[in-house]
Amino acid sequence: MATKKVSTFNLPRPDQIKAYLDQYVIGQEEAKKVLSVAVYNHYKKISHNSISTEMELGKSNVILLGDTGCGKTLLVKTIAKLLNVPCYIQDCTKITASGYVGSDVEDCLAGLLRSCNYDMDAAQLGIIMLDEGDKIAKKEAGPSITRDVSGECVQQSLLKIVEGDLVGVPPAGGRKHPEQPLLYVNTENILFILSGAFVGLNEIIEKRLGGGRIGFGQEVIQRSEEECLKYATPQDIRDFGFIPEFIGRFPIITNVEPLSEESLVTILKEPKNALVKQYTALMEMDNVKLTFTDDALFEIAKVANKLKTGARGLRTVMETIMTDIMYECPAKAAKSRGMYKLTIDKDTVVAKTEYKFKNLKEAS
């Protein structure tokens, strides 16, 4: 991957960053706005600190909350693509404290280096997404006789990496060895984004906001999970199981919202990489003209919504519908003269999905 340094001369404005995100990510207006400003300020900070010694600007690391399949990873990857900087997605469920089975915290830096073919200058301006970040929360509220090697210990190990330090990384990743030469990465200008579903955080926020009824005649205040996440504070994240020193290094908190059926339909057909466009292009290569009716798209969204995996569920449903069709149509097209036309309607979707996804509950 060829990368170039981001400077204030080619850095898009926040509104331009959001406009680019709008082409690929449906909805999530607040998250797109917050991320656009955070990224813009981060790279302005790098430019400022490189020429000014009087005042050093701080980092704009971000916590991105929200359910799976709602666009967190896509947002980060799309921003990195626009800025032409390397990006690495680190699965935090694999990280443990040094010396224990699992991945070391430095593996995220090794992955970032691999993503740009070990171009050190590019890597030091990259973006690291700590995905499933809620999995490194402390496992116990109180003291324990055993080390929390995949929770608090990992947070402690990540502190200096996230804040900015010169970190030794094995050239090929994996564990460090005394005789092994290391590559030293300066993390001062790397943007870190901690993301995760943070299941249960809404209850902590709801309790702090004073939801429910107190005394006779008091109005019951009920907030949805996504509404609660809008009001998340560092204290809430701390109560969830993060140490104050770690949370203090992520000054920006935002969230993505669950996707409605209408949003899922839009995702199916409008983005540049929309699934309908992908399957249409695949079928055109076999001389098949594929179209979907509006009723079919809404039925697909309805079934996907029951899977409770966000936009990822759309691909599962589409594959269920299209597997037999993609198996049969190339042969039919070969026998026909000209373009073979095929329309997917609601009845087709119901017939293909009714049995497999029977009795699934609606996503709440």
C-alpha cells in the first residue's frame, strides 16, 4: 500500500471528510461529524507541533461506542482511505499481558507496519482501531488474588503506546526475544480509536441520569440503549471497568446508532459499494441483468434486522437468496440469446428465507 504524509496542504476540511463518509456510510450523522473533527484536529496538531515549540497540542484519541454491524469499522477504514494513511484493526480479545498466552500490546504496531510494507514514516502517521475494546475492561470490581491478564493489565500496557512513546516492535510481530533486533515506532502521531459494543454501559448511564420513578406521581423516564450512549462520559466508561489513566487518554467519546429497516434498505442500494450493485455487477459478468423490486429490498431488510447483526446481516440474507440463483443463471444465460433478465421480488425473498430464518425475533 502506497502512502503519503498528510499535511495541512492536502488535509480535507471536516465538512469534506464527512461528505466523503456520506458516500459509503448511511446515517450515523453525529458519529461522522465527531470523527471528522477529531481526525482533522489530529493531523493539524501534527503539523503544528512539528513547527512550534511554544505550545504542544494534545492528541484526539476517540472512543467509538455502538452495536456490531452499525458502521464503526467502515467509518475508520473510509477515513484512512480518504487521507491515504495506513490503518490497522486490532482485535482486543486476543491481547494479554506480556508473558501470557495471546498477543502482546505491541502487535497493533506490528500490524500497522505490515499494512504499509514497513514504511516507518507512513506508519507513524497512521490510525489504529482497537476493536472489541470493551473486552479489556476489568473483570472484577474489587481486588483479586489473580492477575487480570486480559483486562486491567492490558490497559496498563497500552498506556504509553496510546499516549505517545518510542516502542520496540519485533520485525515480524509475535513475542519479543532478548537477541531479537527491534523496530522502534514513535506512537506520538498515531491516532487511536477504541471501539466496542460496551454491552451494559447503557444501564450505568441510565442509573447516573436518574431514570425510573422515585416517589408517588413521578414520571417514569425510559431511555433506549442508543439514547443512553449519547450521554456517555469518562466516568461511565470508568464504572464499566476501565482505569482512569487509560480513559484520560481518550478525550473524545461518540457512538453509532442501531440501523432501522429504512436505513438497511438504503445501505442495500445507495453507497458506492452497495450489495445490490455488487451482485448486479457479478451477474452482468455472466450476461444476466439482475434487478430487485422495492418490496424485495424491504423484505431483505426486515429479515436482516431480525439477525441483530446490523448491516452485516444483509450479506447473510443476500447470500441465502442468491446462492441457487447464481448457480443456475450462468447456464440459463449461456442458452439464451442476448441479456438474460431476472427480477427478484418479495415472493422470491420470502421463499428463499422463510424456512431458514423462521421464528427469529424482531431486533429491539
